[in-house]
Amino acid sequence: MLEVDSPTRERTRRAILQAGISTLTEHPSASIADVAQRAGVARSTLHRYYAGRKELVEGINAFVEHEYEAALERARLDEGTGLEAYTRLCQELLESFDIFAWWFQFQETPEVDWENDPDERRIAAAVARGQADGSIDPSLPTGWLSMTLWSNMYTARFYAQSGAGGPQQAREYCLRTLLKCAAP
């Protein structure tokens, strides 16, 4: 769980974490000083929050996990048709795809227990609801839709970074692709 401090302290912490994600995904060997510069803070300020690179990486990991949990909550997976819930999930994750880029860069392909992971069970329930209400293709397993979501987010990020299109256009293409994939 992330600690909650004063609004100013929380803004600074978030700026450091987002700068850490951006800097380290672009340049994995970047220094703490590079992260501090990108965050617009002194290196000593960064060190008040995170003693070193290891602590910064741990902070980023916790931050990204927290952002994922928050995106799942905002998606309101238990409301509406399954496709409406899946659409909201895709939109929420795409809104923060720069944050989730951390997982693309620094996480090994996870071994996900699709049936027992609490987050995946929430997503699976929305997909199952969509398959039952006819809004999601019943022949597609939940795990497939989840992996398709993450692989398309990776593609959208790469597309935007390559200069082929801007981030907003990449998100729009990604969402369109994901919804066409899920639709019956």
C-alpha cells in the first residue's frame, strides 16, 4: 500500500515515480540524477523519498501495482454488459499505458493463474457476463482476451514511440482492435 502524505509531498512522490518509469524504460542504465532531473527535483529531494535505485524500483513497482488496482476499480467491472465493462477496462488501462510500460520493460512474462488471481477473476467475471449476455464472443477464453489486451497495449506504446502516430491515435487504434476482437 502506498503511503499518503500531504498533497505537495504526494505530488512530488508521483512526479519522481513517473519520471523513474519514463527515464528507466527509455534508458535502463540511467542514473538517479537523470530521474531527479526529469522529475524536476534535486537529487537530494529524490533521496529523501528513495534512498537509492533499489528503493526507487521498489517504489515504482508498488506504484504501478497500485495504479493497476485503481484502474480496475474505475472500470466498474461489475456494472453493465460484459462488453461495456471490458471497454471501460481497456480505456482505463490505455489512459495509463505510459505507467504500465514499466511492466513491459522490466517484468518477465508472468505466470498468471487465470482462475485464482483475484484481479483476473474480476476480469473473468465481466467477460463471462459478456459471453452470457451475447456482447462478448463466447469462443474466446478470458486469458486470451487479457493477453490480447496487454499485447495490444505494448503495440500501441511502440507505435506511438516509433513516430508512426501520436499516443492518442495509438490508444484509439488499440481500443478499436480490442473491441473488435472481443465482439461476437
